[in-house]
Amino acid sequence: MKSTTCKVLIIIAFFAALALPAIASDKVGGSFSPNENRNLATFPTIIDENKNLSPGLKIEFEAWLKDNLAGREEAQKAKAFIDLNIFDSSPSPKVHIGQGGWYFYTESLNLEIGQGTHLLSSEELEAIRLNQVAVQTNLNEKGIDYVLVLIPSKASVYPEYIGWGDYQVTTYLRDNTSIPVINVKSELINAKTEQDVYFQKDTHWNHAGAYIGYMTIITRLYELGMTQAQPVRIDKQHAMHKGDLSTIMGFPEMISPEPYEATIIQNPQASLLDDNVKTNQIKELIADNEINGKFFSYSNPTGQKSVLVLGDSFFFTWKIPELFAENFAEYNFLWTFTFVDDVIKSINPDIVILEVSERYISSLVNPANVKLEIPIQRNFSVEIVFHDTPAWVERGESYNINIVVKNTGDHAWSEDDQIRLCIFQDGKDYGYRINLPASVSVEPGQEYTFMLYNFRVNDGDSTYLEYQILQEGSQYFGEKERVDIVVK
């Protein structure tokens, strides 16, 4: 009898262990997970508007269940702690544990950049040149100076742990354009012999590295005649920093904070502008143009020129905004790589600076980031006549796709004019192009077949492609043609 009761209790406990996490789960879902930096899946729609079972019910339910089981976050933290402290391995594939307590972010090709194994092709370098020249030309016509600033990835400055990086884009643009290109890598590498210039447990530079970068950029802008002020003087104060790589691996408290010397500006003159008419108007324009990046502005009565900086997280904090604000009458920062005419006209700066960290260098290839009024030299027009994109594909299998287009404009197409087929995936231009052969000219009224070879989908249950013709670095033209693809 006791044996039977014990077995029953074990069975009840077993099914309770399976059921209770689901019973106690978040029935709505969609909450933000700070440890994963994303919104968790929401509970799926069971019945659609036609009173049928929702076609994506199975996939959406599995995603909700995986994301919202009770105790999920605590279990993830426990596993991360065990992986790091017992098995001495990174709890996340996004973080590489190097030597001497140094941690490196692995995504965005960070390690490959540091090792020198990720090099841009000649086509990508030329696309960058075209995009950058288009930006410079547009801004110069408005009387605005343009400067490109490149910030090295942590992996490039500390190659002794994982390899080495290079100056590919810097050299190409300096040799082939008149754009002032400021690359601060050499100064950071020289300075690291005396002090750390990046956090060991964060993806970014520390205050010392940021100040060296700031001094290098301001000194060069002074040489270019774009500012009359020298770098400001600073004091230092001991502080502690909790790096972002700890959160990426599981939770913020996993790795202990590290000490650093915080920057204190001597006698600061600039002040943050907040909630005034101009900044509110600019924020509305930013929202209208679907730019999600943060924006802020500083005013300095002792400065002379105004500047707009477009950039990433390296210029968002680390005392960089406050430092640069001391050298300009108005300092504006927008967290984006996209140039938008309305925003630039509203701010009306004397100088525009694009700051790009090395891991995002490929964004310079993308002409979709240049939303400026570039003069259209020719009347290009197109019709997508036919394509044989499959509506469903086998996961991992390769497919060849034909896209037939017709030149409905007044001018012939050729590679000399950089006329190419752009392929968007899931609504994004990742820079994938199919070029016209050098010997081909598509005359008005003629059709041409672009061939996409070896298309495959390795992840996900669905995707969609869009086709559109463009003149690289200048304009997209014609309608987009979209096809939804189910992955089996």
C-alpha cells in the first residue's frame, strides 16, 4: 500500500513539475527582458477574423511558451552562473572570454575584424565611396562641411588576445575622395601601453580612451579650420563600471564591476537643451522619418560653429557628448547612421560628422542610409516583368531565381551608371546586389534577366524577398516586387 501511494505521489509531483511553470506563466507575454535586450513573445491569437484557427498558432504558441514559463529567468541566471564560474566557459555565444580577464563581443563580426579575416570587397569599398561622396556633395551644396570619423572595435585595439585589424576603408576613401577621414585607432593603440583605453568587461572604450579619441578628432578639426577651440582640460576621479557584457552573458551581477578613471571637465561651459521648441520639433521630424535613435542637443555661449553628429553608442556616452559640447556653439547628437534632409535642414549645422565604430563599417555600403535630395541625372524607370521565386523552400536547400525586368525609361542601363538589382530580405537592404555584366547595355524598351544563384534560408519559419532596381549611391527607382516564402 505504501509503495503504491509513493508511486502515485511521484507521478503527481512529476506532472505538477511539468504543469506548474505553464500555469504560473505570464498569460499575456510581451514584457521586456533586460537580460536578453528584447521583448518576449506575446500570447498568440487563437481565432482569426474569419473565425478560423490562426495559421501561425503552433509557431506563435511555442514561442510564447518558451519565453514566458514561470521561473525561466531564474533558471537562465543559474545556468549562466554555473557555466562561467564552474565550467569556465561563456554562457552566451555573443561573448568571447579572452586572456587576463578581457571579454569580447562576438557579433557584428567583431572577432573577425580583430583577426583581420573580414575584409570588404572592392565592390563594397566602391559602394562606400559612392555613398560618402553623395553625402559630401549634398552637404557641401548646403554650405555644410562633412567629416567621417571611424572608431576601432575593442578587438582591433587589443589584438594580442584575438588577432589584428586594418585601415581598409580609411585608406580607400583618403586615396579616392576629398572627404576628411579621421581614424583614431593609431592613437588608441599607442596610448594603451600606458593605460587601458577600453573596458575589460564592456564592448566600449573607457573614459581614458574616449578622451584620447576626442582629443584626436578635435585636433584634426582644428587643423581643418572647422573649430577654433583646442581640446578642453579634464580632471579624473576614481569610479567603478558594470560592463554590458555581463548582462549579455546572463545578468548584470554575473561579473564584478571594474575600476576606471572617470572624466571630470574643468570649468564646463555647455549646457544640455531639453524640452524646448527646437529640440521638440527635431524629435518630431526624427519620429516622422522612422528613426528610433536618441537625440539630444547642447548649447555653449563660448563656442562658434554648430555641429550635428550622427553615430552609435561610442559617441552616446563615455563623457563624449559633454566633451564635444565644449568646442561648439551647438552640439547635436542623433543615434543613427541615416542622413535625412528634413532633419539636417531643421538643425542647419555648420558641420556634419558621421561617427561609425569598426563593427558597423558595413553600414556605409548601404545606400538606404542616404536619404538626401541627391540630384537625379537621368530619368531611369523600370518594370519588373516576371520572377520565379518559390513560395516555399526547404531549409538549407539552394535555389536559383530569375528576375526579369524591363527598361521603361529614356536611357540605357549599364554598369558604368551603377545600375543594379537590389534584393531586400525581411524589409532590409543588407547590401546584396546583382550587377550588370560590363559588356551589357539594356536599352529603353529592352528586357534583362537578373539571376540570383544559391538562395537559401537556414533559420526561421518564413521570410520575404523584395526586388528593386537602383543606381548605387544615388537612387532606388521603380516599384518593389515582394514575395513571401514559407520555410519547410
